[in-house]
Amino acid sequence: MGWEDTIVALATPPGIGAIGVIRLSGKNAIIIVNELFPSKNLLQQATHTLHVGFLKSNIEVLDEVVVALYKNPKSYTGEDVVEISCHGSPFIQEKILQTIIQNGCRIAKPGEFTQRAFLNGKLDLTQAEAVADLIASNTEASRNAALQNIRGGFSNILSVLREELIKFSALIELELDFSEEDVAFADRKQLNELIQKLQGTTAILLQSFSLGNVIKNGVQVAIIGKPNAGKSTLLNTLLNENRAIVSEIAGTTRDTIEEVLNIDGILFRLIDTAGIRNQTDDVIESIGVQRSYDTMAKADIVLYLFDVNTTSSEDLMTAINEFESKQLKYILVGNKVDEEDNLFHKKYLNVSDILFISAKENRAVNKVKQHLFAEAVQGNINQEATIITNARHYEALQKLAVSLLEIEQGLSNNIASDLIALDIRQALHFLGEITGEITNEDQLDYIFSKFCIGK
């Protein structure tokens, strides 16, 4: 990888802007910039200071810039870091980058600044991954989850688990050293209590992943129903814009239309589908109907919209049976209700939990939003709680749960200390995989390759 190299990258998005920030990190970062900055000797300046002046290549003036110095170890990467704020012309940015490269830098790989921060002990692996999540966050909920992990919420929990396991591991290893003298250093009862405590914490973290997945990736909602049920009208009303074409002609929607709706910090990908009917002579409409079934099968939530004036209780039960046979999560919405009365409630007495709305009149549509949010979140989002959003963490926690169960069973069966010690080492291994105490270069390269260049 060349960890001794000094690296450089544009840290702001490419394109025209007011300013661009070019970041360097490495042992020669300050030396290289100092050669191009005749206004002041940067080598003699204090860390965390700003300096204004012209950047020059020989006698050619490249730009007037602001240079920020962060000397090791008090920097993001733990190395000497220099950030050059120049004017936001792509030409100027490229000119400065090429000049710096000619003076001994190389272009940083994706995520290499954060990878160096991890390798230099400035962040653990969970915090480093949270940096990428924070950059990619597009809702309040995803931002809060990423910030909680950057602040070390997840790391602190894992650190406590690891320290307590290490303590008992050391006592059991000590027993093995004195095995001939039959001396017991580790209290099996306390160890059993600790394992149960760790199992509870691990279970809570694992359970949070379903919510974390919703926060990070959003929820796919398929709006399903027969032709002219009002699906496109509902989509337009939810979005508060005329996104889908609406007409009285059955089968107007031929293909899926996808839009994103933010409900209380959760992104819902609403997919308006072609009306489902069994018989149609229109080839294109038939293709659209098949796509509707495909979308329904992949959706996290099916929003089944039906016309209360034309849908019988038997028709509705047929749709419900289909959803339940396919184990789909669904919400029933009765549309085209002129006013709130008991007529429709009486019509569908054998069906509970129906939302009655008028999409065209925007009546009770907020109930749909509330139910979508409730189905997705399954409770309130605790902004201070640690929520698992990373599939790698989830997989390692699953393996940790298995190891803890093996330790518990071993204690119950009074197995030998050396086997208990082996199980504890395995549990510590999975904890170390999450935080990065135990890792390999290929795994790190894969994780940080998903970062943007310049971070």
C-alpha cells in the first residue's frame, strides 16, 4: 500500500464552487507544501494554524490560498496533515494537484485518509465505518445513528464486553498454568452471570439491526391494487406533487413509477405499479401487471389500495390471503370514501385495521404516512441508543452470540477449563473483528475502498 508515502486528494466535490480543499497527509506533507509557499516558512509554524499567501511553482503563481497545518499526532490521520483552501476552479484545483504530485506526493486511494487514521489508532474500525455512513447520510435518523457511532457509542459497548471477557480469560488461562495443583482462580458462577449479561447486550444489538437497516437503506413500499383504485392519485397526494399521470381510463399506469418520501427521518421508496387484473388483451399492460407482482414480492411493505365502492369483502379477503400466504407485510387502504361514516366499516366487518381515505380530496392521507412509519420502525427511534446499521457488524455479532451460547453450555456441562478458554478466545476474536483489533489487509482494503476519495 505504501504507508510511508505522502498522499494528496481533493477533499471537496469536483466541479466549480467558491472554494476547493486539497488535503495532504504523510511525513513530507508540510515539507512539500512549504516548497510551494514562499510567503512563510511553514516548518516553523505551530500546529492548528492558518496561513494566507500565494502558492507558486517556480515563478508561476498558482493561486492565492489559505493553508491549514495539523501536525502529528494531533491530526485526523495521526500524521502531518495540510489542507489547502484554493479557489473552486477545476482548472486551478487540477493545476495545484499536479504540482504537488510532481513534488513527491501520490494520489490517495478511496478512504486512505480514514484508513491511516484507523491504523494510527485515531479511530477504531466501527468509528471509521461510521465516517462513511455520516457522509452518505441523507436523513436525520441516519445522521444521528452515524454520529452516535463516531462518538464511540458502539465502540464503548464492545470495549466493556471485551474487557470483562479478557479478565475471565486471563483467570482461566492462569488455572491452566497450575492445572497440576488443581487451583481455581475463575469463579464459574460469576462467569456464567457475565455470559448471560453479554448475551443480553448482544441480543439487543442484533435486534437493532432491522431498524438500522431501515434507517440506512430506507423502506421499499409497493402501492398495489386493481385498475382505477387511485394508486397514482395517492402517490401524487403523498408527494404533494403531480408525479404520476392520473385519468379515469383503466390501465393508465403501464410501468412502475418510483419516488422517495421522507417521513420523520425515514426514507420510503414509494413504487406506483400498474393495476392488477387477471384478464387483459393489452400486451404492454400485461407486462406492467407482471412487474407489479415482481415489485410486490420484493417490497418491504405492500400498501394495498382498493376502491370501497367496487370492492367486496370477499375480494378483500382474497387479497389478504394472498399477502399472508406469501408472508408479505401489508397495509390495507380503502380509497374513494366521500365522508367518514360507518357504512364502510360495516361492509368490511370481518376485516380489521383498514385505513379509509380519499386520496383525491387528501382526506385522512396522513394516517397512511403514520402507519407506514409505524410498520417500518416498530416503535420510537431512540437517538441516544446504539443502532447497528452495518451488515459486517451484524454478521460478527451473530457469530459472537453463537460463541457465547457455547460458553454457557460448556459451563452448564462442567467442561474442562482449556475448552472454556478456547470458546472465550473465539468470542474475543469476533469482538476484535468488529472493532479492528483482529483484521487483515484484504478486509481493510475492501472496507475503505467503499469510501470516497479525499476521505
